Amino acid sequence: MRRAGGVMLSQLALDREQSTPLYRQLYLQLRQLILNGVLPPGCRLPSTRTLAKELDVSRITVISVFDQLLAEGFLISQAGSGTYVNAEVQHQVQQIPSNRNPIPRVSGWSLAMSRRSQRYTKIGKKTWYDYPNCFVPSSPAFDQFPRQVWNKLHNRYLHHPGIELLSYGDSRGYEPLREALVDYLRDVRGLVCRKENIVVVTGATQAINYLGWLLLDAGDVVWMEDPGHVAARLAFSGTGARVLPVPIDSQGIDVGYAETVLPQAKLLFSTPSRQHPLCITMPMQRRLELLQWAARADAWVIEDDCESELYFHGRPPNALYTLDPNSRVIYVGTLSKVMFPGLRLGYVVMPEELVEAWCALCTVMDRPPPNFTQAVVADFMAEGHLISHIRRMRELYAGRQQRLVALLQQHCGDFFELQQAQAGLQLLAWLPPGLDDRQVSEAILQEGVDAYPLSHWSVNPNPRGALLLGFAGVPEAEMQRGVKAMARALRRQGWLS
């Protein structure tokens, strides 16, 4: 990509105290940057006038250096365009074999790292996908997003950005977006709040990390659903808190078990409207038990409202936040699942008393999401495009789930016990008793298909293995290919006749 004014060349540093002339210093440094590949092939250099001004040297000095590098073939000049790094010279340099011995790895890095970093390092690298593959969970239908509408709204601000869109912005988020979220939450989730209760974040993961720093001290106890949200568990652990797994029964997180068996918690993390990954909806009685515990313990409840807007039939259950009379519930939502993950926008609804402390933390940890993106999303919501998109996706996802069920039954028979979802982007496929879901997942991956094991979300062993199969982002042709590949993998292992 051409740079309008050439690269900045901030690596250059001329020392006027040296006996080496400035001309020679500049020549040697530029040549080394080219040889090392720091200045890539085709890179445009600044004009001699610009570089002379930036280095505070005479233009004649810079012209002499450029002429020397041109003569040696390191640079090429294009009339009326500028001076560029010669790609052919760099290619020839890269062909020179190196007999340099590798530098041995330094042991004991952990001595220089925090205990928090060491905990994260032990987790291992997680592979994230830039686009959905059969059958990655939590991936929406990228191909169905109304890009023409989005581009039109985007261009509205691109051509006439106001000063407020070019600044850092309010730590709480762009005000018109917070106003749009007030209407959206009331309409879609039955949640009544004021814009003063809302902060905008770069997705639910950032929200959970910030809440951990805001609410927890080292040694505090956190109750987490098991199986449950992996990123949340790691985020709370990173604060030094004790994260204790709480089993899930047919009604969701078992608060009675936690109160009886576990140490008292300062915070509970839950997905009551649609438990992730077991897809259980918490009934009213269990919700009230949870809120009664929070009041008795003077504890916080973080409600992650995972994919609850995407209900296929009827209206989704109202958020737990709507039942809380004591302002102990903090509501976390995201637009990644109903729009697209690359948007990186989410929101938190919290007691107004916490917002000031949140903003103070934000100034230390990070800045709010770009105002430009927030402005486009605000219009997308205020003009009704998001509600229309959600309605279309509910119908599409319901159909894709039914199609996946039919294909699994056709090609895999009764191998899976399928638990269809009432909402969201994935279903559970329970395995025959005794089969290790990680082993089954690995066998299917060898056929180029992703089928995540339930164990991935679990701390304690599950009584029975299962696969979490995302269907929302998988078109029918890809779905057919994926199911046939799954069946081949199962037959190869002798699990399917």
C-alpha cells in the first residue's frame, strides 16, 4: 500500500557528537534498515525535503545519501511518484544462506512474570476463528448481515465526521448509543433502565474482566457455573479470586448446593436466561432463590445474557435484572452474536453508584470503543435495522437447526441424543454413555470439522459426554458436507456402523 508522504523513518538517529559524518551515519542506517527488511520491498521513502526537515540536516546531505543508495541498487526512483525500496535487491539478499547458530532460549522467564501471567500461560494457546466453520459454536450467520444498510450508515459518518467522533469520547460510551440501548433492552429483554446505568465496552469479555477488577480482591470467592463460561472463569482467576465451580441441575446453577457445601461467595456468575453451554432456562423459583441468596450474602450477581435475543418461538424470558429489587444484579450483553463478532461492542447495565468507579478504572485500563463505530451502531439500532435483523435471524436459525437435526439423523442414525435449543446459535449432541467427548471431537477434527466437546467448558468431569454443534453460521451445503464428514470419522473409529 502506498503511503502518501512516505514512511516516517523514526528508527533513524543521528549523533552529532560522533566523528562519523552525518552523511555516512544516514547512509549506513538506511542501508541496514533495507537489508534487515524493516523497510519492506516497494516501501516509499519520504521526499528529500521532508526527511531533511525531520532530521534537521541539510537537504544536500539527504540527496547525496539517496543518490548513493540509488547507484547501489537499494532504491529505485519513479519520476513524479517518489523513491522506493528496490524489491529485487531485497529478494537477492534473502537468498543468502545463513550459518548463524540459533540463540538458545533463556530459561527461567517465569521468574520475571507475575503469578497471574504464569496462570494464563499454563492454559495454553486457544485457537480463534475469523469466520465460522462447521460446527463452531457462537458463530452467527455472517453472510446474512445487511451489509448494504451498514455501509450506507457507515458512509454517512465517514464523509462528515464531527469532532465528537474523532475524540476519545465519554468513558461510559457514546451517548446516542446508550440511549438506543435503553430502548432496545426495554423492547427485546423487558429490561427498564436509564442511560446513566449503561456503559459501552468492547464485548462481553472486556466487561467481565473489568467487573473482576472492579468488584474482587485477591482471595475473594466467586461461584461459577460448571460447565460454564471459560473466559469469565479465567478473568476472575486473574484477579487472584478463588473461583469455585457450582454444578448445574435441570433448573440451572444449584445455589442450594453452593450455600451448603462451598465457602460464602462475594460474586456469582450466571447465564440464567439461557445457560451456556447446556441451554437451560432458569425457572422463576430458582431465580428468586438466587436473588434471595444475593440479598442475604450482600453479594453481586453478574448476569451474562448469552444469545437470549435469538429466541425461536414466542418471547424470551425476561432478564434476571428485571426481578432484582436490591441492585445486586449486573447485566452484561453483547452485540457480537446478533450483529457480527468483529464489531467488538457490548454493554453493561449496573447500579449508577458503580458507574463512576467503572469510568475511573477505564481511564487506567483502556479507552472506550471508537465513537465512530458507536455512532454507526446507534443509527443502526435507532432506525429499526437491528430489530428487523434479529427477527430474520430467529427464523433463519430455527430453520438451520431443524436442517442440522435432520441431517444428523439421516447420516448418524441414533448415535447422538440431540437436545435442540430454544434459542441461540448451537445445540447439544449427547454421546453414548462411556465415550470421551474430547476423543470424539479430535476424531471429527481430523476430517476438517469442528465439534467442540462439552468438557471444554467444564472444571469437574461431566456424567456424560456431549458435543456442542453450532448451526447458525453454517449454510446448508456446508452443513451437509460437515455432517457427512462427522459420520465418516465415527465409522473410522468403529463407533458408528
